[in-house]
Amino acid sequence: MPLPEWRLRLLRQLDAVLILFELILSIIFISLSYIRGSMYFRGVGVGLLIAWVTGAIAYLFKSKALITSK
């Protein structure tokens, strides 16, 4: 049973989708930390922000390696 086309496109770009999801979640948690005054939410938001930066850098190096290998 073949996968639908939208799922295949999503799976091909899964790393970029997850990086974007980390950025959105970090913004949500940092915003919640300011609204509620919670250091816990701020810590989770900063941790997700660090994960986002790390993932974005890795994605750039991966895409650069794919371009140069062609």
C-alpha cells in the first residue's frame, strides 16, 4: 500500500519540519514564561531554542554536503 503524496513530501522534508516545530514550541514556552512568571517554562523555552539552533546548523551543513556531493 503506497503512501499518499502529501505524506511522502512531508517525510522528505521531515528534518526541516521538526526544526520549525522546535522554533514554534520555544516561542510558545518563552511567551508562557513571561505571562505566568514561571522559570520552568523559561527553561524549557531556552532549551528548545538551543535545540533549534543546533538543528538549524546541522541542517545547513547537511544540505551543503548534499549539494557538493552531486
